[in-house]
Amino acid sequence: MNSAELRASIPVCESCMYLNTGASGPGPRPVVEAVVEAQRRHEFDACETDHYTAAAGIRDDAREVVAGHIGADPEDVALVASTGDGISRLANAVDWEPGDRVVRTDLEHPSGVLPWRRLAETGVEVTELACPDGRLPMDVYRDAVEDARLVCLSSESWVHGTRLSVAEAVEIAHDAGALVVVDAVQTVGQHPIDVAEWGADAVCASGHKWLLGPWGAGFLYVDPDSLDAFRPRHIGYRSAVDPTGDRLEYHPDARRFEVSTDAVAPYAGLVEAIETIESVGLGTIESRIERLTDRLKSSLGDRLVSPDDYESGLVVFEVDDATGFVSRADDAGVVVRDLPTGAVRASVHAFNTAEEIDALADLL
């Protein structure tokens, strides 16, 4: 599949100029059809394969495909609802003690802020590290993580479009004895990812952004060497080796983070989405996004907040009235979003076109 074929498979592209994938990607027809067909089989074929067996098969397929996409083993992948769901489960799986300290950056999405804010009410100290211009200041970071219990950071800034040096940050935190949780939702689907190279203890992501998958299909990678650091409080029959036994024995792999009966059809869509992205090729996706973002940036001048050089498909720029601009763009059929910083963000994917970029530039 090439980028033109990808675009042709996305119905949203027929009705608007969609530049908001960093919030939620528009689903290709095959992805939605995979969800519908999985739900149909799950509900209608129960006489041939019971509901639980069918669901287990879908989950197994999803873990295998996700693992292959991120450079992991299937047993190290848990299926969760979203990035925020994964981070929250991790935050509540550590046996915290008063005085423990969490370090997070000021680049985090609320999903990477609120779980730690809740823990702060119980006596856990939370340090917010300022990252000017979306960059992690390594010398300050090195000092900040000393004696920390856990570090939470994003692989890419959702409010700058910058890419962080995850492997270096992980190494520094590990040298200080801290666990590291990475929010990778802005990376999967637009850049190659290898969790082994990053070395983080846990990586969370969702399929509904750059992967163009359905809502409700997220995933959580846990390094097997770090697994014993996490004892989930959010548990159910899928978390345990013997759910009807006399004692709690967590699964000896990432499945300990899975809970009980949930919707499995979205994971069939996630499988189709990953296979679709891989059929286009992440190299092709990156090069096309780079060309299109370069085109957009050339029209922004000193309004550009994101880096001049290509780092991601997230292009952030300043306007006088962000809310008003987004509304005016919507009236023109161009979908972008405003940010809490007061800036506007366009998300450029491989299915977008030069004409769409020019339409946004004309509004400026």
C-alpha cells in the first residue's frame, strides 16, 4: 500500500481536510471492517467457538502483532484501553511509601500527570521538570532523578512536536535506581520504535492516533526484568494464574495488568491498523510527513513553535486567537486543534496532501 491508497481507504478524507491525527486518527475502512467482523464473529459464532475462546484468540493475535511492531515478545505486552489506562495501572501497581518521589516532565499529557497528582495526596512527592522548548535538559534531569522512585516521560512532546532522547533519559534514571515509564502514543505509527533500545521499564501507547486504529485498543509493554516491581491493584480473573485458587498469584508476565471481560473487537481493529501502517512502511510515512511538514513550516515564519527541522508530524504555531482560528479553520473544512498553551497544532500524516497543507497556510 502507498500513501495515496492509504488516503483512499479513509472516508474522512472525502469530507474534510483532516490535520488532527495527533488527537485521534481517522480510521481506514479495513480497520473499521475488522472491528465489525470481529464483533460479529464473537456474538454470532458462539456455537462454533465459545465467547471466551474467541476472545482469547483475538487477544493473542493482538499481543503478537503489537510485540512485533515495537520490538518486544508477546508475553511482555498487556492489552489495555488506552495510554492513560496503562499509565494509571502502572502508577497503582507500585507499593509506594511516604517520601517516595516521582519525577515527570512538564511535557506530559494529563494522562501522565493525574495519576501522580493522586499519589501526591498519599504522601508521594512529585517533581515536575521544566523542559524549555520541548527539550529535556539532561544536566538538570540528572540531578532531578537522584533518589527518585520512578520517572514518567513522553517520547514526543504533544505541545511542541519534539522528540526526546528516551534511551539516554532511561539510562540516567536507571543509574539513579529509578523505574522509567514512557508515554509513546505520539511515536507509534509515525516512527519506528524498539522498546529494547529504549530500555524503559514500561511503555504505554494507544492505537487510535498515528496507527489509525480504533478507540479502546491500547497496549502496555513491561520489561520482564522489571515485572516484579509492579503488583497491580486493578485486578480480575485475567490477572491471576489461578483466579479460583485460594491465594493471589499474578501472571508471571505482562498479562497481570489485564483484568477481566472487556471488548475485544477493537484489538482486531488494532491488528489491521498496524498491518496497514506496516504495509505502507514507516520509512515511507516518515519521509512523506517530513516533506509535508517542511511545506507547512515554510509558511509559518516566526509563528512556528515546533523545531524548524523535521522531528515529527506535530506542527505547533502561534496565532492571536487559537480558539477563533480553530473555529474558522473548521468552517473552511480544515481540522486542527488548539492547545492548553494557547497555540494551535496541526498533525500531518502520510495520508495528507500538499493541497491540504496549502489550505491551512492560506487561513494564516
